[in-house]
Amino acid sequence: MSTIILRGNIIHTPTRERFVCIPGGYLVTVDNEIRGVYEELPEAYRSLPVLDYGDQLIIPGLCDMHVHAPQFVYRGLGLDLQLMDWLDRYAFPTEARFADPAYARIYYEAFADAMAKNGTTRAVVFGTLHAEATEILMEELEKKRIAAYVGKINMDTLSPDYLCETPKQSLADTERWILKTKEAYRLVKPAITPRFIPTCSSEVLEGLGRLRETYDLPVHSHLSEDLGEMQIVRERYPEYDNDSDVYDRFGLFTDHTVMAHFIYPTEHELDLVARRGVTIAHCPQSNGNVAAGIPPIRRMLDKGIKVGLGSDVAGGYSLCMLRAMSEAVYLSKLQWLKSEKQDAALSIPEAFYLGTKGGGQFFGKVGSFEPGYELDALVIDDGSLGVAADHLTLEERIERVMHLADDRNLTARYVAGERA
Ligand code: GUN
Ligand code: FE
């Protein structure tokens, strides 16, 4: 039996309404199952060693629900373009380089290392269409102890010649890759990952729906991100007036599907996404950078839709999920203005919840310190932020961490019950 006892200023959000804070508390985990958070250490554990983090903050691990690993190579470039031009100029040429496994090894190792340093414990990750490189990505994430769903992506139409599969090859490569990787790692698993509707023929979407069902896999893609993308979908599927019905028709909308963005939902789509239990990955930095738009997150939450946060690197330039929390609040205030003050902005605990438990639910009991949850935790030293700790409440300290901290403030990371 492996027992881990952490001591420090414990902060989490079992509900999105408010922070629960336990100053100088004890977080007890036995065999990767949290037993509880205590002000005083219960008698039964008193003979065991305690990892004492003093005045530092202990929070749940951060979940990046949408990120493109190959785009780490060119993050921070081309962000004065709109989505479709940005894909042509940067994303596609860079992704083509991952045909070379040696190239993939170098950049995927750097990517996994950067994710870990930023305090990401769980992630849902796009690779490229190359199965071999995507296996390398999975190996590197496992080595760095990032628990992840990873996708070999599918692109068989409306893609550049140098980055395009035939439908048969796309499905055969995907199935081979699933069989090879589904039991190969402890923390990393495959996900069905059509790039988005424009680059996938209906033959491929239909085949992916079958593979999803056969192997009972999660699904990861983009949904209603950009008006140009949506126009292509309308023309290809004139029988539908939205993207969601297309995914749903091919069996790709389940309670283990995560879709990035959802910026322009119809009322019908909000109901469908809620009914199917699809999770939305909200990527605020990317939405501004590629001028995609401002999603109505409050309306999604009011409908009971599950929402997590994503970096969407390289639509976003930063892998830091604290940045995503901060920017989710910022963008929600612009949405409040855009909606003529109808859609209330996100509160600070709500943004924190989205970046932890909101995404964590996609992985099971993850993202909170309630009993029965897995131990994903970060230890954060906020001393360098100029915090006069004795003047601030723990709520104020974590709020400041959300806006100001970065990888330099991370002291320790625990993933799935182990120090990572
Ligand atoms: N839609 C299809 N591909 C991409 C991509 O690489 N990034 C983003 N943000 N949207 C996409
Ligand atoms: Fe994306």
C-alpha cells in the first residue's frame, strides 16, 4: 500500500461557485485514491512521513483539453493571420516535417518537457497524420508523466498534397495505430482525432465512427471555430445548418468526446451537445489570436454543458494553463459586453474550476481533492510574486497566481498518485 501525505495551503474547487481552502492542511492519498483533506492529521496516519511544503500552495493538476503537439515548433508566429490562412502558411508545412521520426523525437521530447514544466498533468493532444511520429509523441508524454489522450489525426480532403491521405490509408493507418498503442502505456491512450470536418471526407468520418465504437475510444476535434470553416461544412452538408449534427450523424458525439471552441453555437447545438454529454475545450488565447471569435461560455454552463480549458498551441502561444484561466475570465468580460450584459462574466473560482475539475472529469475522478479522486496535484511557491502572504487570503493568493505565476513558480507535480 502506498500512502502519500502532503501538507501545505490546500486550495481546490469541488464546485465552480467557490474555492475551498484549508490553510496548513493535510492531503492524504492511498494507492492513488484521495482519502481526504484534513486540518489535523487523523490518528491512523500519524506514524507515516509527511511531505511538508510549508507556506506553499497545493492545488489540483492542470488539464489542457486541446493542444497541437507539432505546432509547439512554431508557437508565437503568424498570429496576425486568420485561421484558414494561418493553417496554410504555418500549421500544414510544419506538420509535414513530422514524416521524419528523428525530427519528431526532438520536438516531441521538447514539447512533453515544456508541458510538464508548466504544471500540466492531463492533456488531450493532436499529433499529425503520421502514425509513427504519433507513437513517438505518446512515448515522450509517458516519459514525462503527462496523462494524455493522443490522436493520430485524419486529413484526406481539402488538405495540401504534401499532407493528405487517401480515405483507405487514413482508416487503415488509424486502426493499426490504435491496436499498437491502446495498451502500450500506463498514462497515455489513443483518441479518435479527425482534424476537423473540412479536411475529412464523409467516408473517413463514417469509418472513424466505426473505429470509435469498435474500440470504445474517446473523440477529439474542432467544432464551430471559424465562419470560413463553417461555410465549407454548410456547402458539403446542405441538409444540416450546423457542425454538430454532422459529427453526431457519424457517431462521433458521445459523453467521451471533447470538441475545441464552439464559438458560434445554435440553440439546437447547445441542446445536442448537452444531451450527448460532449465536453467543450475553451481556448481563450487562441480564439483571440486567430480572430476566431468569442464563445458564449456562460450559456454553455447554464445549459449544463461540461467545459474545460485548452491552450490550443499554436493558436495559443502559451502552454501555461494558468494563463488560460486568466484569459478565460478576460474573454468572458468581452462576451459580457458583446451580449449587452446578458452573459455574466466568469468568476475567478469558475475559471479555476474549468482548468482543473472541468477538464479533469474527462479522465474520470480527476481535478479535485474530494475523497475517491486520483492524486493530481501541483505545489506552487508564490513567494516571487511579491505576495505579502500575511496580508492576503488564500483566495487572493491563488487569484494572483492565476494571473501572474508561470513555470518558475512550480515546485512539485504529482500525476495519478506519483511524484512526477
Ligand atoms: N482547425 C483545424 N486545424 C486547426 C488547427 O491546427 N488549429 C486550430 N486552432 N484550428 C484548427
Ligand atoms: Fe486546435
